[in-house]
Amino acid sequence: MALTRDRVDALRATAREVREDIVRMVHAAACGHPGGPLGMADFMTTLFLEHLDLTPENRHAEDRDRFVLGNGHTCAGYYALLAQKGLLDREQLLTFRKMGSPLQGHPHRNLELGIDFSTGSLGNGLSVAAGMALGAKMSGWSSRIYCASSDGESQEGQIWEAATSAAHWGLSNLTVIVDFNDIQIDGRMRDVMDVRDLRAKYAAFGWHAVEIDGHDVVAIDHALCEAKAETERPSAIVARTTIGKGVSFMEDQSSWHGVAPNDEQLAQALEDLAAAAS
Ligand SMILES: Cc1ncc(C[n+]2csc(CCOP(=O)(O)OP(=O)(O)O)c2C)c(N)n1
């Protein structure tokens, strides 16, 4: 069913809160990756709030949905969404990257908090998600397995082994969302190593594959609904995004891949996000 006007507004409002949490967390840690998760906030929010069946009540259930963050460095947004879902306290977010915190700079498996797998070494996530999807199918569970990935991560050969396997096994319960912002740690993705048309690549590997505007919550929700309706093939959603989305001085800047804002920059970022809301 299509999103109502109220749901669209609510998702946009939550995505804005997630963005505020991201900049606050990276500022408090004085290190981390703000750009990627700011760009992913719209599709992560739509996935987590509208589709991912993970709650404090069902976190230990075998047949619940799973999520794997392949591009693990973008975990500030992931943690902010786990807080939105009640799996951790919002105040806990400010322990991000601190000694002893479960919220490290790359996800560390913690089923109590709903973190299904440790990631950070790019390329592994989709293989893990494919394994979870195969296991769920063999067990007869209705679980859906979601994986986030990125254009930079798509340079890893292991992604394409996973893509081959998932199509071979007909893992229709698996969906990958690729954050395609044409930026990676060293600059423009197309200059570092161009992965080209990822939608066409996934389609050629036997996947149901679409490309969408990764900031349009209606298009994101529609693509996730289509993926759920698919009965034969795994689904790939290539989400065109802008790194740093919502923060004027971070947008489309590779320099904000992995740098913390200082006090003035945090204030400016929060001002930008508030202005976008009005
Ligand atoms: C196997 C591996 N190689 C290198 C790195 C270092 N690294 C961390 S993030 C990154 C760039 C990833 O590209 P992308 O996810 O597109 O970056 P973003 O859009 O977040 O800027 C790299 C090379 C890593 N984490 N894992």
C-alpha cells in the first residue's frame, strides 16, 4: 500500500532527527564518518520504520528480519535508527566510539541491541546477508534479509561472488540497497575506480534491480514493496544519494567522508537541518 501523506511527513521528520543524531554523535566522538550516513538517512529511515521487522520484543526470535551494514563505517545512522526503534536509548548514542561503549566506529555484533553482524571490512556484508537469507529459506522462516552497501564497496570482488550465489539460490528474501553517491574515501568514485551502471550489473547477475532517487521516501518505499513482492530473484535497489545530505558544507564533498565537525561546524549543521524542516 502506498504511503499516506502523514507517513511521508513522519518519515521525513525521523530522517531529520537521525541526521541530527549523526552529526551530534560524530562531533562528541571527535572522529568518525558523518557524510555517508547523512546521505543514507532517507532510505535507512524508510527501511527501518516501514519494513524491517525488528523490535525490542522480537530481537531474539529466529524468524525475524535481519539487517547487515556492509559499508560498516556508516554506522552512526544505523545506531540512530536502532534508537528510533527502541533497541537502545537515544542518550546512549553519545557514547559512540568511546571506550567500553557497544557503539563502536564499526558495528560489533550484539543481538541485545539488534546488531546482527560485525562489519567494517568492505565486501563481506552481502555474503553474510546471502548466507542468512539461504538459512532462513532452508528453515522455512518468513524472515527478510536486508543489506546496505555502497558504490565504493562494489569495487570489492567478493560482492560479485555473493551476487552470483544469491541469484543461483533464488534468494528472493534478500534485498540490497546500494548507497550510490559517487564519493568514496579518496575522492570521486568514478575517478578512483568506476563501478559504472550497478543496476545493469545486478540485473545481469540475475537480480531484480532498480535505480531510484535515494532521498525520495515514496520511491524508496515503493522499491522495498516491489522487492517484497518478488518471488524468484533477490532484489537490488541502487539509491542515488548525495553524501552529507542536509548539511550545506558537507554535501557532495569527499572530505566529509570521515572527519568530525568542530563546535562551530556542529552548530551550522544543526542550523541547516532545522532550516530544511521549516
Ligand atoms: C576491505 C577494506 N578496504 C578498505 C577499507 C577502507 N575504507 C573505509 S571506507 C572506504 C570507502 C568506501 O566507499 P563508500 O562506502 O562509497 O564511501 P562513502 O560513500 O561513505 O564516502 C574505504 C576504502 C575498508 N574499510 N575495508
